[in-house]
Amino acid sequence: MALRQIREIGDEILTKPCLEVKEITPHVKELIDDMFETLYDADGVGLAAPQVGILKKIIIIDTGDDPHVLINPVILETSGEQEGTEGCLSVPGKYGIVKRPDYAKVAYYDENMEQHELEGTGLLARAICHEMDHLNGKLYVDLAKDGLHDVSELAEEGGDKS
């Protein structure tokens, strides 16, 4: 496993749509392992392959309950609404106030190309939607109400940086 460089806002790769994963190769398995190592090193909640320079439909999410690997994910259903602070490893030191669904259901393949569904509310729903945006070449900054703010403001206010 190895740490990968996290691409930051302004990098053109973050604006491009991703391609489907056709098969699980040793390279794909290594990428997933590297993504987890990179995510944990950066103290993040989720990471999408384009954030480490790979235009493949792969997302990893760990909200603290159970790590998830989502390959070729498709959102099946969303409902409700939540508004809260949102940050991104590709937009370091910043956060925005973003509206997202409070519930999300996604179909995906695991590392063995077996199909599954995942349902989540709250932070997991937010993470699913946020990471899905990355696969479509979008960043949360376009959804942020009142623009971006410095993370240091959250610390001053005693807010949550997740």
C-alpha cells in the first residue's frame, strides 16, 4: 500500500466524468488499498478515485461504522433534506454549507464484482452524494450556500469539520 497524492481544486482531472470499472485487476485492488491508506492518513470520510488521479468509478467511504468500497455506484433513491457543513480533501482548509438528501440508496459492485445495495442517512447519505459528484466531475463548492469559508472559523465557533 502507498499514499497517493490528493488532487486539489483547479486540477482538471477533478472536472472530468469517470469510466466504469470492467474487471477487478491487481491494479484496481492496489488502487483501493492505496485509497484507504490515503483517506485515513488525511483523516477523511470519503475518497473517490479521481481525487487520486484515476478516472474510474470507485468510491471508498468510512464514517466510522464500517468501511465501504463502491465500484460503479448508481444512486437508486434519495429523499429528505439536510443542510450542514461540508468539506473535501480536494479543497483543503475550506468548508461550505451544503444541502444534500438525508437518505440515499445506492447500487454498486464490491471488490469481487458482486452487486449490492447500500442505504444511508445523515453523514453516510451526505458522503455517498458527495463522492458520487466526484465521479461526475463535480465539486461541492458549486453547491455551497454563501460560498466557501476557512476551516479555522469552525474551530473558533466550536463546529464540526466532518
